[in-house]
Amino acid sequence: MTFIPKNITANGINVSYLDEGTSTGAPLIFIHGFPFNKEMWSTQLTALSDNHRCIAYDVRGHGGSEAGAAQFGIPQFADDLFSFMDALKIDKAIVVGLSMGGYIALHAIEKNDARIAGLILCDTQCAADTQEGRDKRKKTIAFIQKNGLEVYTEESLKNLFAPASLQSKKEEVSFIKNTILDSKPENICLTLQALADRKEKCTMLKDIHVPVLILVGKEDKITTPEAAEKMHREIKGAEMGIIDGAGHLSNLENKDGFNERVKSFLAKNFKS
């Protein structure tokens, strides 16, 4: 299914988003991972928009959204989320975040939990980067600034997908490859720095009191099932699902398995 992007001004920038389906309940807002865009959620919008209002937007500096003048940072991205909700006149939403999107979601619920009806945290974690991780991101920034995105993209694909997916999910691999290559190198570098600078959110997990679903690809090498289990232990009442045949992009690598877990969670916890 092809969706037609819309645009709206929020927090001083033009934000590109998809808005499908109708519902009287809390809408779903999907936040993509790095360095992707809203289109990575197309299958979920198709699967869920019959019963829910589903909104996927491009984070500042990604996809069709402007970078603006503000310094990139996960707290800034969380502020952008609330401004985007204000622009759409949405008081409260179920937030679905994958990887970086999960970091944004955790920052958002810590800042204003009254506006978050529920969380679906996908292939993400609560920990900050280690010093080794921060150093690696800085080296990646320097490499991209010198060499561009080609080599970075090829190396990223090896870590993003499960080994079997690289062979069997050619369309999805090509989509992600083109998404990264179509990105602006300067915005990728700014976001890498934002990821390196982010604060840990493990200590606040005990204060989350909304329904939470944690999903992770069984073969995720970036944010591992162990990292997901840590969040599962800390968030009271959270549900957790391990997605078979998937690496870091579980929503693309095992679409049916991912969507069924989300549908079950929504049916159990929210009225459509």
C-alpha cells in the first residue's frame, strides 16, 4: 500500500508524516530508528490502520523533515514529538519506537508521562553508550565526513539484519540501503553525536506505569535480547516478545510475527 505523506509545522520545522486510519482511542505514533525514516513503518500502518489511527513521522533531519537550527539531541527529539502532537491536536498517544525511536520514547515519558498512553519499545535499550561506544561513533562521524556514506551503509547492513535476512529479504535490505544513502551525511553525523551524548534511562523504568510491550529480534546484535530483558525486568507489568528470524529491524524482517504481537498487545490493553 502506498501512503501519501503530509506536512505540518512543529517546533519551528516542517515535519513530514503519514497519518492513516481512524479510531476513537489513543492514536499510535511510530518513531523510526537511525538512520531511517517513516517509510520503515509502512507494513505496520497497513496492518493496524483498520482499527487504529496510525501516524509515522520523520524525526528532525531525517526523511522529509527539516533539520532546523536546534542542536540535535534525544531530549530535543522528545520535545519535537510533543510539539508534533500539539500541532496535530493529540493529547495522548501510544508511542511505538524502534532503536533510536525507543530512546526518544523513553525520554518523552520521563518528561511528560501524562501524554503517553502506552509504549511499544522495539529493538532498543535503556543504557547510554559506553565510552567505547561513544569513541566508535566519533570515529564513524570522522569516516563519513571524509569518505561519504557508501562504505558506512554497506557495513551498517551487516549489523542491522540477521544473516539469513541479508539473503532472503532482498527487498527490505535494498530499501534500507537506499534510505541510508538518500540521507544527508551531515544529518547522519549530527544524529550519531546525539546518540553518543544520550543519557541512560534504566533508572527511571520503575516509574513507568502505562502498558508496555518490548519486542526484540532474536538475532539483534545492536540492542540484544539481553538488553530487552533488562527493561522487561525493570518495567512493572511489561510484556516482552522475541521475534524469530530477525535482527535489529524486527518489524521488517518478520513482519507477521511483529504485527501479531502488536495487535495482541493493543487488543488486550486499548480499545480501538
